[in-house]
Amino acid sequence: MKIEVNEQKPKNFKAYWDNQYEVFSHFEFACGIPSALFAITTFKKNGKPNVCLHAWSAFQGDGNAFYAIMTGIYKDSHTFENINRTQEFCINFLSKDYYDGLINTIKNNNDEDDEFYAGGFTIEKATAVTSPRIKESFLCMECRLEKIIFLSAAAQTAMVIGKVRNIALEEEYAKGLDKKYGTDGFMYNVHAPINIKTGKGNTSAISTLNIERLL
């Protein structure tokens, strides 16, 4: 039997922090769809490097271009300000071993903070943009800003679309079905899926891929 949830948030859906259901749709927690985790890197206005742990994105294109489509970028964040100002950014995929370092960048994200230092990361010069790459990442995408779209009338968060101009992969992650798809590869955000019947659930998780079948 399927449980139905409509556009009206069920009354039993518990909020665990202020404005939870203003920042995120209740469908976010009801669906529990995992999404790839990565770090967006830019330079702040004062020249300090910025790191933003992010998910809620897709990567798609055609024969003409390839795009990073990132939703949920807060309009008041350093990342939004930096991308809007410089018109560029880098996306860095790291293994789960670097998760704690990424969390440290959230805890140390003031204007004067060097967030690469906070996370224990090394700056690597990009090829096609001036934004910094994370040397420890196994896959980097260098992007130029294509457009910014506010999806909701509330305009709290934006969809930022970047055109990928260059990628860089570690050699052992550039061999097809390789380390990208195991415990040392892509990590995924499982964002606090709830029990639909009780409306409770405040536990998030990090997951990795496991190849089940070759085609």
C-alpha cells in the first residue's frame, strides 16, 4: 500500500530546527532521494579561498556543452556572492575520507577565514578559470557562470547553472568503471529521510555507490 503526501505539509511532520520547512520543502524529507556531495570552491572578495559543501544538483548537457546545475544555493552565502561577482567556480568531488574536513569549512566560514586551511585542503591552480581547485579531489570541474534562476517567489535560494570548461581527474579515477564507483569514490547525501507515518526523523547519512551489475 502506498502512502500519499500532497503539497500541504502533513501536520505530524516534526520540525527539528527553526524554519526547516521554509528552507526545505517537506517533500525533501518525505522522498529521501540521495544526491551527490561535492565542494564548490571560489575566492572571497578579500582573496580568501572559500569552500561550500553542497548536493542537490545535476550534471547534464549535449554535444554542444556540458552543465553543472546546482539548486539550493543560498543567496546570502559567500558562494552565491562570489559566483555572482567572479562569474566562475570549481566543483570538487572528494571521497568520504574528507567529509570531516568539509564540515570544518562550515564551522570556519567567516570573511577572514581561509577555508582551505580550515578543511586541511591544498589549493591547486585551475586551467580554465581563476577559482581554486582542491588538490585532494579525484574529479574537478571548472565552470563559468551561465545563469542564475530563483525557483521560488521566496527567493531564498537560487539555481546556479555553470558551463563546464575543463575537468581534471586523478589517473586511477579515469579508467571507466573504476574507483569513482566504490567506497573511495563519489559520496552521497542522504538528507534526513523521515518516517511518513510518524513524521519523525532527524538522522542524515553519507553513502557510497556499489556496482551491482555490468551491462
